[in-house]
Amino acid sequence: MNIKPYKVKKSPSKGWGKIFTNSRPVKLRSFKTGTVDIQLRGTLNPTHPNAVNIKNEIIEVPIMVHWVHHEEFGDYLLDTGLDASYSNDELGGITEPLAEKFIQKKDENIGFYVEKNDIKVNMVFLSHLHPDHIAGIRDLPKNIPYIVGKGELEQYKPELYGDFLKSVETFYELEFSELDIISPLGRCADLLGDGSIWAFWTPGHTKGHTSYIINGADEPILLTMDAAFIQENLKYKVAPLDYTWDSSLAQKSLDKIIEFIDQFKIRVICGHELN
Ligand SMILES: [Zn+2]
């Protein structure tokens, strides 16, 4: 596997208000590739004062993929969800010690959606490298660019969770520390250089965790990815603790997102939410 830097054009630091008045011809559609059972206590960090009364119940949440179709540039995926291996095996064929269990019906895998919708994937942007976000790579071409925040590949542990990146030719890393700050989201990347798909750095869940903004003509949409698993993270203003590398950093990233939403009132889709 080759690892190269993902080149982002430096954009003169404009504010989000200005960016949203210059919307681009992009449309978002999301697919559910399976579900996973998680604990509500833990999805909201129970040590946070706002979450002390949260009940300990198991909730079943979807595992999502987002397809961004750009009228001029073509098709992009944000995360890959699950490949077809999970429809008859909840471990997806993974034999490593920390293999995770996911639930999937037939024809819910990313490869099915790509074929059915005739999606010609140009590139795949990955929010982070947890199995429920990358297992679908096994259904996808390996000779297209896969882009991930810097810090993700160093935290990747195929010997424990299984190797989903096998055969990918080239990974491109987004070096957020070199990017422009656009308040209040911090370091932001104009991924295609035309203001259509933005990435911003939301470390905490993992080291290089990335969230996105799709600046489409219908309405701009913020995708938190796993900075907020579900809407309750936003409602209670409490970041996740479970599956999370650094929960205080995760809280800081969530606070930044909440400040942004308060300011710009745009639609928000959480990482494990149907839309
Ligand atoms: Zn995750």
C-alpha cells in the first residue's frame, strides 16, 4: 500500500456564510448497509453531567454510507459501510480476536447499491478506520484513491479487528495541521477545490477523525460521522465514550460542531442515523 499526501488547494479563508451562498451542484444520498447494537449509556459519555440520568439500554443503529453525486465531477463515497460478507456471517469472515458483529440483510451491502445506482466511484473519503466504516472496501475497486485524515493509519490495527484495507493501492492522507482555519470548525479542507465537499478535523473518536459538509444547492448538510453517533449526542451536548480514543478531545470536537450548528442552523446527520 502506498501512502501519499492528499493535496488540497489553499482557499482564501472565507467564512461559512459566504461559502453557503455559493452552493455547488452536489446531491447527497445515503444507504444503510446493516445495523449494529450499541449501548445508549456509552454512546453518551455517562461521566458527563448532562448524561447522568441516561438509561442503560441497547439500541440498534444503522451503518451508513453517503454517496455524493457532483454534476460535473461525478461520484464520491463518504465511508463504505459493510460489504456483502455480513449478510450470512455476523463477523463478516473476520477471524481476528476483536472481530465485531454486525447485522445485515441480503442486498444491503455497498457493492449492491453501487451497482444498482450505476455509481462510478471516483474517490472514497473515510471518516476513520473502524470496521463498520471500512469493511465495504472489500466490495469496491482497490485502484481508486482512498482518503483519510492523518493519524488514522497509525492507529489502524488489522491484527485485532481484521484487515479491510488489503489490496488498496494508494491511501492519501489529509494533513489537517497545514490547512486553513475556518471558524468555528477549525482546520477545513475544500476537498474538490470548488467548495462542494468540505472535510473538517474532529479528533477524539479517533486521532484523524473527519467530519464533512456537503454544500449542495438544495441545502448545505453537515455529516458529523462518529463525532456524534446519534441525535441525542447533539441534544444532550454529550460526546460518545464507547469506541472512542480520547473522550475529552471528542467532547471538544462535538462542542465545535454544536457551536457551528447554533450559528448556521444547517441540517445535521449523525454517524449512525438514518436519513
Ligand atoms: Zn467509529
